[in-house]
Amino acid sequence: MDSMHIPFNKNGTETAITTTNFLKQCTSGATAHATFDEIKQFALDMAAMNIPGIAQTPKKRRLKQRIVSDSDSSSEVEQTPTINIKETKEYLKARRIILENLKSIETCLHLSKTVKEAVIKTMFGTSENDDLIATLVANGSCGFTETKGDLSCFSQVPMFDKLKRYQQCGVHWLTCVYNINQANVILADEMGLGKTAQTGVFLSWLYMQDLQPCSCLILVPTSLLETWAIELERWAPNLKGKIMKYHGSPNARVKIACEVFKRLKRGEHCILISTITIVSNREDIKLLKNIKEFEYAIVDEAHVLKNSDTIAYRRISNCFRMKHRLLLTGTPIQNNPDELGNLLQFAMPETFDQSRISMGISYLVQHFEDAVATVPAIAELYQGNVPKFNPDTTMMASNGYANPQGSNSNGDGHLESRKYNNSKDGVMKFIEKVNIKREHDDTTDMATNYGDGGSNSTELMSSDVKAKVKSEDNLENDTMGQDESESTEISLELRILQQLVAPFILRRLKNAVMHELPPKYSNVIKCKMQGLQHDLYKREMDFRIQQNLKGEDSDGTEQQLRLLCEGAACNAFARRNEAFVKSLIFRLRRICNHPLLVPGCFYTDEMLNRIISHYHSHVEGFTDSPLERVQREIRGWSDFELHKSIQTLANIGDLELKDCQIPKDMFLTSAKVKALFGIVENVYNNKTKALVFSQFTTYLDLLEECLSLHMPQVQFLRLDGTTLATSRREVVDVFSADENITLLLVSTKAGGVGLNLTAAQTVILMDQDWNPHNDLQAIDRAHRIGQYKPVHVYRLCCKDSVEEYILQCNARKLKLDDAFGGRSSAQDKIVLKED
């Protein structure tokens, strides 16, 4: 369509306008702040110029769509050109959304600069340290390990002089931020660096100020309630007697709340320690809302708040009045940048709007000129080539939909980098390509590779398929064969986010501040499946692949694979329906752990029919059920679950099925169990201790059986989610003190947080979490302050299986963590690489 030149700006600048873009241009940068009347008049001026498609009024257009004054005559109405009011309003709304998003960035940037300037002035003083500060405030977080400021204000604070230098620096940083309005922060030191100690000393300093009687709310994991109470009394002795645990039965919590109210009324301070689960309960919210305001709300292991859609997140953030907020976590970012944004939004709900800032950053990258014309202050964040402004994407960008070529937005206004984003179809491709053209390998020897973190042998994968996996799975998403120095570039969106959030995050790593910490040696043991385990895995793979190729994915396998690829928490497995439990990924991981964890490994149809008949006729709880229901129930059990049930019957005197118990040798059909026995034997002979982690409590049950049958001389304890909070510390103390106990079997989620298990020098991960930080948390139970001996970490992984893909995903996620001050350059990432 032809274009014509007409006056656009009041200064006389002429702009080319066409009928297809004039509304977009009238709502873009130059008139972003124009009133509706001004834009309406401009549109009328254009229509009056008889531009094709606008000057003529369609007869079908209703009278109310015409823009006229109330005083116009009917004849004037007929001659007055019209425009589409609805379209104009839509673009005005789009501009308003864009402006709000960019203003959110401006607000956050202003606070970010304020915090940075205050910290520099207080902790470093003169500009002589500018280069040092620029280095330390980089990669998405602060890395201060010492302060050059005046520490005389801490001279009267008990225990401050007992802190290490980097911990004193952390306390100084917290006091700087405390005096800045609306600024709240994340203390993200690596696990084991004493975040609890720093928090305790900071609270000790805080309550030495001239504060009005006030309360403090500290939310911690259930397993750490007692530990936090003890550590606070140690590091803040002036608060002894003011610390209360808000826990127990509902009636007990009511009494505790009443005691808190009495103390505050008497003019006393009160520090309340509780859990997120309890405080987000409706009845507890009603109780605690009677506290006028919490001076500080502190959340330990704050990464549990990474999802802003959870009920706990919304209730805690919105239902309580909290003057200041402090988040403690060693893993502020795990799967994607939105998780970090959600934490910052929780910490600063009035300043940091995760959704607006994400969409605003995407718009800044895609439409730099227009964004800067609208909000000039944000120009300093941009460090890339300036893209040309395309008004056709203005409307979509306002809602997070714009995704022009070269953009790194994922379509929902959320930030991501292709380097760090997991392919949604990655697992399926990995499985299909490895198996459709797989050359069957009949080898019977179990091979393990110690210490190199990888293997070049792929007995179950033909060479042409290997090439396809490399080329078609996209080398950008394959970090396994790259050097440490490669693939470090991150997206422009992430770089902008780094600049925004760095002053709000203090993150120090062990290798930077704890030179006295003993070394940690990480090893991946590649266990080759053989015999029954190999055949069972192959049979399951072939069946599911053929089912998928035929489009018969009736149990939602692909959907579940995508969910897992995107970093779903593994504890979601327990809440999935039966279809998910039987899905491909779950069954394959079970087979990798042990063949007895799935049905059909040992029990034949003939044996199952006999067992079903006996249960239906003689076992309480089954006799009243229809035979079909009993069949469905028992046939859905894994072989090990069925074995344990028969074992229970035998223990109560029902010996009818005793001969159906799984023989001792069947428990050695797992390559991982054999590898475990080799490590445990070495630990036992050296009279040291080891931690054995698994995500699955059923697998821990099976490992107990394996150890009891084949290594009865090895004594062990167990700690999982069923262990009472009051008993956990006792389990840890007994394990640490009793020289006769060699192993502690631990569930990754229940025992991987907060516990001090430095009595062990060996850590064995029987399976890998989709979130590598959960595994690192588990490892750091042993490799932390208080450990004086080298720690050996063994990750057990079945070769040529889906577990290798999990290692690949973990390597990519650790690289994303590195963009915000993480440690993916350390051995924890290197060990996940493939050669």
C-alpha cells in the first residue's frame, strides 16, 4: 500500500504513515505518554486526509463507533470519517502494559543501584576499590569475602569476633541493606559456609538497636527446627530466652501463640521458629496475624519458594506484615531464571514483579529503541546490538508473545537461554535413537569406569545412531563433550537480569573462602547392566518405543517425559496417578536401580495366580474384595513389594506362600547393588563411615534387604521422611558417635537439607535427581565446615540408559547456575561431562 508523508510530531518531524501501521506508530515511542484525546485527534486528522481504507465510512459501521462531539449536526456526522475505536483501545492497552513492564525494570534498577552504592560506600569506601568491586559484583551476585569498612559498630555484638572473615563480611552486608528502604536480599552462600551463624550474629546486632518490642519469624525445614534453636542461642546469646519453637499439635501451637502475645504486650522481643507448612496453614495464619508486624521474616532453604503459584508462597507472602525479609539458600537458581525471580519477588514484593520484569527485559532486547524512548533510564542495562523497532510485534510483546528470530524469550514472557533450556523432546529422542537401530550386545561382564566421569564405550548403541544423536539432538544442548572453557556464553536477557539482581544476592563459594576445607573427589561409576537386568531394560524400551511409534501413547508417556525434561521435582512422582507410575521414564529408572522394583522380573503368571488365589481366600483385607480387584492390586505390585508382603505373612504364621519368597541370589541382579557392595566393603575394612542416598524410599527398603542378606556384618541406620522430627537429631548423633555403625541410608529429599553428617567421608548417590542441586545438597551433608578428612563421592549410573541423559540435563542446569555466581566450573560439573 502506498504511503504518504504527514506531520506526526509537534516539532514538525515528518513520518511515513500507511493505513496498516498508523495506529501502531501513534501508540509507539514518540506518543507513549500521549492522552487518548490527543491520539483520537491525530487519528481523525489522518482520516480527514482521505487515506485509503480510513477516509470512507462503511455503511455497516454503527453510529457509536464514530468519533464526533455531542454538538455535531446529523449532516456533519455523515461527513465525519471514523476509525476503529476497539483497535485503538487495544493498542493503547498494549502500550500501557509495555510501559508498566519497563517502569518495573526502572524501579528495580534504581533500588539496585542504591543498594550497590550504599554497600560500596559502607564496606569499601574510596573509589580505589572500583576495579575490585566491579569484579566482585558480577555474574549475577556479589562475591564479597571481606570488608574494608569500619567494624567498630560490632564491637559489643557477642560472637562477632568468632566469625570467619567472610562471615563478618556477610553480617556487615546485611546491616548495610537493613537501612535501605524496601531493599531485601538473598544470602546465597554455598551449603556449609555458615549461613545460620551469620544470621544469628546479625539478629544479635539487630536486637541491640533501639527497637520497639517486636517479633521475628524464622521458617526452616522440619528437620532443622531443633538445630536452629540451638544455633541461635549459640551465635546470639543475648537472645537466649526469647527464642520459641512454633511447632507441635494445633492445641500446642495455640498456647505458644498466646505466650507470644503476652511477651509482646509486656514489651519483650520474641523470635519464633516454625516451618513453611505450619505457618501457611489457615488456622495458624489466623493466629499469627494478630501479631501486628514482624520486624524480620527469615526463610531458610528458601529455594522451596521458587514457585510463586504454590499456596504456601502466596499465603506467607501476602497474609503477614513483614517489615524486612531475608532468604537463605545455597541454590537460588536451579532450573530456570524465573525461580530466582520468584525468590526476589517474595523478598521484595513491592519492588520486584517477576512477570513484569521478565516481559520488560524481553521487550528491551527485542525493541531497544522504543523501550529506551519510553523509559530512558534503562538504556544502561543493554549491552548488545540495537535491533530495529518493528511495530507489528508491539501488541504481542506487551503480552509476552513476541518472539522474533534471534530472541531468547520462551513465549511466556519468561527468560531463558537456549544453552540452558532442556529440549522438551530430548529424552524421547535419546531413547528412540539409541534403541531403534541398536546393535544388541550379549556381553555378560559388568564394566565400571571409576573417576573419569564418562565412557567412550556404547555397547547398546550403533555408531551411526551415535552420530545422529549428536547431530539431531543439537550440539547447543550437548555440553557433555565440551571443554570447561566452552559454551560459557549466555543470552542477552540473562546478562540484563544479572545486572539488575546482583546487588541483592551475596554468594560465596567454598573454594574461595575455605582453603582449609579438605578436598572432595567426585566419581561417576558407570555400571553396565547384564543378564536379567539388561534383558528387562531392553524389553521395556522396545515395547514402549514401538508403542510410541504407533501413536499408542495411551498412558501419557510423552507428556510425562516433557514434564520431567522441564525440571519437575522428583517428589512429584509420589503424587502422580497409576498411569504415571507405570510410565516409561519411571519404569526405566526403577529397572536401572534394581530389576525387582518392577513387576515380572521373578514372579511368573503361574506363581501370581497361586498368590492371588491365596490372598483372595485367606488374607484379611482381600477376602471381601472381588477377584478382579485383587488381581489388579497384586499384579500392580513390584516383585519386591510382593516379596515383602509374603514375608510379612510368614512372620505372622501364614507359611502357605513361603516358597514364593524371592531367593537370596536374585538380589544381586542389579549392577548398581554390586557396585555398592564393592564401595561398602572398602569403607567397612577402613573402619570409616558412608552415606547412601536415594530419591526412592522403596529402593532404600530393597537396599536394606540386600545388605541384611549379603553383608550382615555391616551395621546401618536409616533416615527418611517417615523419621519423626524429634528423632532425626538422635539418629544423626548415634551415627556420628557409634563406631560400629558403618552406613546411614538417607532419602535425598528428607536428609539432603541442613543435616551435619561430617562423621562420614564417603557419599554414595544410588540415583541422580533431575535437579542437580538436590544431589549437591546431599553431598554437602559430609563436605562442610567441621569435616577434616577428604570426602569421596560416588555417583552410580547405568551405562547406555536414561540415567545418562539425566547427567546431561544436570550439566546444563549447573551452567545456568554459574550465570548467577554458582560453582558449575568446579568438579561437580566436570564430573558430569562425557568424553
